[in-house]
Amino acid sequence: MFRVFALGLLALTSTACLVLAQEDMDWIRSQWRSGNYANVIDPLNQFLSSLADQGTNFEADYMMASSLSSLNGNLHDMGCRYFNMMLRLYGNSAGNVDGLTISLPAAKNKYCAPPPGSQTVYALRIEKRSQVLQDVSKATPKRMGMGKRTYAPVVSEASLQFSGSYDMVHDGWRGTLELNGTSGVYFDAERHSYRLLVETHGNHIVFYVLGLGGENADGRGGQKFDGYLMSQTRDDIAGLTWWQGQPFGFYAIRRKR
């Protein structure tokens, strides 16, 4: 009887852990796709530390490597060490991350390429996952203020100034752009919807329309749009987009609120 009770309790505990892990990953994805890389380091560390060194979770590992590599100083170097660990663990393979197909060798070259004109390369320091995570734990908690997390996207006041509906034209193609902080959706002329990855810095916005024309800009997926909000009227956005490596103009006019 006790054995049955113990097995039942173990099953309930395992199920609860799986649900919590999934909630963690949903929150982590939302932060990662919004470019809030510092926010995801600690929860990713907790999630990945629960895996054995040979355990695999390509998505979580890639989000850790790319997040660290997008930050400065020692954290960037730790990200490059983490990419080396991934190459040892996964080989020269591709994996799925938040609906995007990521080539691991190409990603490492993007984030950890040597400086222009340099003949040196990053030392191939092959380590176990746990070794890198221990160093990340020492480097991040106090300096970056990471304590108990709350599962809600962090939306800056600057990003909210872009929120609204826009009539958009890019090289003659018309559609509707819906922005809401660091997320959004694009509708083409036939009302097909495409999810956005959005990054903002002041009145500068970069967004990727996922699945539009099959582009894979910057390894993030989707067609890239780089623009600026008009600083006086705060109504319209103008900038550049790229198709097959060629730049084209785009503009978006905010609909009246």
C-alpha cells in the first residue's frame, strides 16, 4: 500500500515539475524573442542545471548561448564557451528554437566570429554544460539583480510608444502592422497573418516578420525591417527592409486612435 502511495506521489511530483518547466520555457521564450536577454539567464540556468551534462534540450541550450553572447564582457565569452559545448554535444546540426530552424555552426560564427581583420579565432575550449553554468551563476545573480522571477513580459515605456495599428507599404507591397510593446503581428493584403519579433531602442525599431517570403534575416527568421518613429509627431515609421540581401524602403502610417 505504501509502495503504491509513494509511486503515486512521485508521479504527481513529476507532473507538477513538467508543468512548471513548461511555464518557465513559455516565459523564457517571450523574453528571448523580445531581446530581453539579461532576464532569461537566471531562469535558463535553473532549467538547464536540472539536466545531466549529456542531457539534450537544443532550444534551451541555444537560448542560453545566444543570450550570453549578446551581452558584454565576460558573459559574451561564456556564451562562446557555451556554443563550443553545444557543438560537442549536438555536432554540426540544426535545431528548432521558438519555431525557427537554427544552424549551430552558423550561429556560433555569427555570435563569436573573430574581430574584422584578425587572424585569431576563439580557443576551442570544450567543457561540460555544468562547468559553464557554474561560472554563469557566479557572474550574474548580484550584478544583474536576478532574484525570484515573475512570469510576465518586461515591456519598456520606450517600446509602448510604438503600440498601435499602422498602414504599411514596403516596396509597393501593402499590409497592416499591429504593434503592442515588444510583440505584434503583420497582415498582408490578403489578410494572412505573420508573427513579429520586435526590438526597440528609443525611437528606433527593428522587427522581423516571420514567414514572410521565407527570409531568414540575421538568423532570427523572417524579413527584417529597420526603421525610426517620427520624433515630433510620434505617428509614422520609415526605414529600410531587405529582400535577398537588397535594401528597399518601407513606411508605416499610424491609424488614428
